[in-house]
Amino acid sequence: MKRILLAMVFVVLGIQLSIAQDIPEYNETHLEILQKGISNIQNEFSNIEKEITRLKRENQNRLAEIRTLNLEHDTLKLSLDSLFTSHTQLYKIQKADKDTINQRIAMANNTIIRNQSVLENRSLWGGIIALFIVLLSGSILLYFFKRIKLGTNSIDEVRKAQDALQNAQTKMQEESIKLDNKLLEMAEQQIKIPTAINNQGTTAVDHSLALKVADEIVRIELNLSRMDSSIKGYKQLAKAVQRIKDNFQANGYEIVDMLGKPYNEGMKVIANFVSDENMEQGKQIITGIIKPQINYNGKMIQSAQITVSQNI
């Protein structure tokens, strides 16, 4: 359109210039004015063409940018579709894992309940057997003491009575060690179940089984301290106790060792005091542990019940 207008302008100017050359009245001044006008129009036309060329280049650049943006849009759409698919798959996997973990937790809880009952039954039977052996030893001892009192025995019979009593005590200790070994073996297996569940971070920590096992460990350690290390099964039981204590420590539990330590008033314990005139004057020593102090990740979850011997 612009080119047509410019052509028309040139035609008009050309006609005027032709007329000016044919008509004498047009002087040179008018011709110069027309020539300058033509020159200005040509310059303007050149500038317009340059502007048109620049606009064409800009238009091409914009079209290239639009094509690039379309490609990026398509790429982002593909990525979004891929992320949505991955999210759907991950959700299904997590849901399946959650269902599996919940089933394992339910199975573990049922197993813990059953085995806690077995532990209690074993402890009860262990106590009954130990009581039976004590009564048997007492009966044997009473029998020989009666014979001594009646004067119907000799020195050999007294020695036999002592040997029989010693054998009965040894037998009782061996049976006690056997029961404790079985108890710890079963407890060690059960400790692994709640540990595996807690590592998943899906349920709160249940300390009930750990506290019961810790009470048994302290009881067993106290019994071991009163036995001769040559008793059959002694070393095996001591290793089992240490193994469970190491397992406890690895899972954040600490059984605080108090036996034989001095007692002070600042301890957070339930203490039973007994007098012992053989002790040094003014001393207070922890000589018995009824329940140990248990810490979990540095925090006390069970306070100790102890026996303190004193001479005050």
C-alpha cells in the first residue's frame, strides 16, 4: 500500500516537473523545491523499507521463540505425565508396604503376647522346680541332722550328708542355669521382632517386653554372682546375658549397674534398708537389686528398686 502511494506521489511530481519544463513561467526555484521534495520522499521511502525489513526480522525471531516455547511446553507436558504416572505407582507401592507392615505389626504383637505368657509360665515352673530342689535338699539335710542327733551316725555319714547337700545344691544350680538359658534364648528371639518394627518408624516403641527381660537379666546376674563359675552351663549363661545386654545397648536401652555401689540420698530409687553390723561404720552399699533402673535413649523409663545394707 505504501509503495502504491509513493508511486502515485512520484507520478504527480513527475507530471509537475514535466509541466514545469514545458511552461516558462515555472522558474528554477520551483524546480529545486520539487527536486528536494522528491529527494525527501525517496529518503522516507528508504527509511520505511528499512523499518519493514527490521520488523520482518523481529517477526521471524518472535516466530522462532514461539516454536521454542511450544517445544518446551510439549516437553513439560511429557514430564508432568511421567511424574503423575510415577506418583500413582509410588502411591500403590506405599499403600501395599503400609498394609504389609500393619500385618507384620499385628503378627508381632500376637507373638509377643503369646511369648510373654510363655515367659511367665517358664518363670513359674522354674520357681516351682527350684523350690522342689530346695525342699529336697532341706529334707536330706534334716534327715542326716536327725541321725546325728540320735547318735546313730559316724563321721563318714556326716561327710556323706555334706556331700549329698553339696550335690543337691549343685544340681539345683545346674537346673536353674538350664532354665535361665532357655528363658534368655527365647527372650533374645523375641527382642528382634519389636526392634525390626521400630526401625520402620511406623509405630511407637513398646517397652514392656524389654523391661521384663531386663528384670530377668538382673535376677540371673545376681544368681550368677552367688554361684561357682565351674557349675555346668555357667559360662554359657554368662555369655547369653552379655549378648542380650549388648543387644539392648545397640537398641538404645541401658541397664544401670548399681550392685555393690555406694548409695546416696539423691538417687531416684525405691530403697529397702537393712542393717549390717559387719560393714564399716557409716557405710551404705547397694547389696540387692529387685528391679533395675532402665534408660532408653538417655531417659529413665523404669526406676530401680534396691536393697541397701548399712551400718549407721
